[in-house]
Amino acid sequence: MNSMELERLLNVGIALSANADSDNLMREIVDVAMDMTDCDAGTLYILEDNQLVFHIMVTLSLGIDQGGHGEKISLPPVALNPNNVCAWSALNKQLINIEDVYTDSRFDFSGPRRYDSMTGYRTQSMLVIPMLDDTGAAIGVLQLLNAKIPNGTTVAFPKDCEQVIQSLASQAAIRLTNLNYSREITKLLESMVQVLSTAIDARSPYNANHTRNMAKYGQRFLGWLRENHEELSLTMEEEKEFLMAVWLHDIGKLVTPLEVMDKPSRLAGKEQVIKQRLERIEMLAELRMLRGELSREAFEEIKKQTADAFETITKVNNAGFLQDELMAKVQDLVEKTYVERSGETVSWLTPEEVEALSVRKGTLTAKERNIMEEHVVMTEKLLQQMHFSKSYGHVIQWAASHHEYLNGTGYPRKYQAEELPFPVRLLTILDIFDALTAKDRPYKKSMPETKALEILRSMVKDGQLDGEIVDLFAESTAWEDRGEQK
């Protein structure tokens, strides 16, 4: 190999290393090999399921150019039969240089001859090179046909080009193998993340579809954005990174107690304890009446008060938002007490019950909300223990910021608008939208999409959300079922 050929091969190696698309890479291999050998045709086979599958097929003189653009070549695969020259090369891992297939008796060339009779082509010289990866295993075969000299005459492939083409095929094989490894590792990572996310959601029967819905809406929206507002769209790499952040945004809920995460009402089942206490008050009052210590009118008043109290408690317990009128009734109950036979004074409601019943919106007390909000901090801590490649370098930050608002009122870090990039703003909107429209939450009713969009727009007015993204999301109708394959 002379210095010019070596330099050319090095340059080709650099070009191959920079190519991250396997189809483009295979096409580049064939183009470079044909150019370096001045031949008329080139075919690249990849070994799949113990047969050689056509991936690239080029014949300049016939204008044939197939493969390399994601499309399949319709020709049937070549069986690993050693009578076939390509199969023999793959099986034995050896280069084969044939001057004229019509005079060579080592292999079965009935296929090329039949092809020639159908097309008028004349297959003559052939160079077959096994593509060996870094372990020495054959992953495919590169076949070159009809080397040419400047006047267009077909000649045998010169011996001094064999080493160059072998080196090219080896570099290409290793690069293809690495791309496949990378693709398989990425698929493994993505599938593990989705399984983990599904397991997190499955902890709560009421939250089983949350992350899956967000990923579905997000993927649809980004696709719509790419088609309708390309200037605002993410790159394909950023889309993958964003969807990874979506799948992992709630990983911190692994450590959130289920009694907090799934709390269906303000009292969460403790209303029966209160009911028994009120019944006890009523029974004690009746006992005092029978002993002559209390008039019937006074007993009937206590009986009415306990019934009214439990009715109020039931309404408050299940109210979506606590209006001032109900809040005032809760405060009235705070003052209520009764006297045990021992003389001890006992309140109708415990401080913990009063705190739970005083929650204005939702079901969580301040302490429980703090516990719930800790899932974002835990998301960051858990993800920091995972090794993300450079292509997923923003996943931790994006996933751990999905409860931040543009005006700094979010949590846990109270970021400002300039600290929240587009993907985080979108993730937050998706999270809120699905929470509002979810049909499987025990602590609230499902909301129509139109109403959910109204709430998102009200949050825009409050400075919490990005108005442009909310408007685009509404325009995209990304939540609508488009009949995708599940």
C-alpha cells in the first residue's frame, strides 16, 4: 500500500467514523470501494439469520441504485451454501479475486449468468471481501464487479488493491458493529426505562397510565411541531432525550408512601373513627338524659348537632375545593367538646382531623404535600446515580424540573423563566394536562380537555406556564387518539 492509498484509507476511516446512520454508512462503503477499484458494480450483504441479505446494490452501467435509503431490496437472501462465492467468503473469512466468472469452476455462477442473459450485462471480474468485526466474526460481504481501466475495458481486480479493500471492509464492519451495539444498548435502556416507569405507575392503580399518556401526547406534539412549526421543533436527538425525561420524571415516587400518593379524600378513611366518636357523644347524652341529668330537648339538640356535624364532615371530606361556607362550619366544630364520665373534656375533632378537613384544595395536608413534593428531589437523586451518555445529558435536569414554574413559584428549586428551557416547559404542561384529564384519580373527577386547557391558560396569565407552548399544544390536539399501533 503506497502513501497515497494509505492517506486515502485514513481519510475514509475518518469519514466512516463520523457516519452515525447505518444505511448511509453501508452506501458509503460501496461507493468508496467502487471508487477505489474503478469498478462498475458493488453489492453489500449483511449476515442476518444465517443468510446474506441484500442491503446495497449498485450497477453504474445499468443505472441500478438500490438500498441505502431505508428501503428494502426485493431480491431473496443468499443461503450460506459454500457453492456460492459470497457465502464461501463469509464462511471461510477469506477474500476471493476472480478474473472471469465464466471460466472459474470453483463456485456456482449460474445466478450471475442467468442475470446476464436477462439484462444483457456481462459479469466478468469479481472481488469478494468478507466484512469481519473486531472479534473476527463475519457480519457481511462486500462484492465488487467488473474493474475498469481508463478506456472502459473490463479487467481483473489488481492484486495490489486487495489489502486496501480488505482494510476498508474491516473498518466498515467494526463501525457497523459499533452502531448496532449502540442501537441495541439504546433500545435496552429505553425499554428498561419504560418498564421501570410502568412499575412506578403500577404501584398506584389510580396512576397507571400517567407517564404513558405523557409520552404519547409528547411524541404526537413534537411530531406535529416538526411538520407545522419546524423553526420551533427539537432535533431528533433532543426528542429522544425529552421522551427519556418524560418516562423518568416520576421515578422519585418509588419512595413516596402510597397512603400519601393515593390519598383519596381529606380524611382517607378516618371518617369512620369520627362517626363512632359522634355516636359515642350521642349515646353519652342519651345516658345523661335517662339519668335525669339532661332534658329531652337538650338531648335532641345534641343529637341534631352530631348528625349535622357528620353531614358537614362528609361534604368537606369529598369536596374538590373547600368554599368559605364549609370552611366556617369546620371551624365551628373545632370549638365543640364533650365530657367523658371520668370528667375529662374531649374535642369532637382531633387537631390532625381539623388540619385534614381544613385543606382548601386537594386532599393533602401541608406535611403530606411536602412528602409528595419530595418525589422531585428523589427523582434527581436517583437519576444522578445512573450513568447517562452525552446524548442524554439533560435528562436529569429536565426530569427533576417538571414542577417548576416560569414565575419562580414552582418547586423544589423555584427556578425562574430563563432557567427553564423549552423541553422543561413542555414537560410541565403535559404533566398538568394529564393530571387534570386523568380518569383514574380517586381524589378528583376527570376534567374535559377544553376545561383543562382553560386552566392551563389561566396559569399562563398567572405567569406560571409558557403561553406559546400552551397555544401550540391546544392547536395540535395531541391528546386525541390517532389510531397508532399500541
